[in-house]
Amino acid sequence: MENQYDYSFLTDSFDIACQAIRDTEWVTNPADSSNSDKGIIRLGETVWLHRAHLGIGSWQQARLADNTLRYVQHHDFIHEQFDAE
């Protein structure tokens, strides 16, 4: 049986689009990087940050393009409204 629940409310508040300024890494648990799943976010890819958590700590929870929530280092991103030139 397929899961018919709508979990979009968990990611809807992640509405600050940010673009990667370099290849960078996401993790599932920044407090324990040895036991954390990891992946790559490529230069130019977009993630969405939560407005209420901007700039808190070195790791920031973000919604990735596949709608999963992961942790990224926010200094590797620029808000898309700003010109990166």
C-alpha cells in the first residue's frame, strides 16, 4: 500500500532560494559526521533555507531539490536575489 500522506508542510517554510557558489557537501547529522549520510551539491545548484534559521550556526538545515531536508554549510551559498558577479 502506498503512503498517501502529504508531508509538504514540513518543507513549505524553506522558502529562501540559495545557489551554491562552489561544490559542497550536505549531511544528515552534522553533530556526528562519522555516522551521517553525505552527498554533494554542485556549483550552481539551488537549495532552500528556512527564514527563521538563517545564519544560526555553521550548519543550516536546507530543503534540497528532491524535497529532502539535509544540513549544509550556509557560507557555501548565496541568496539567488543577489548578483553573484
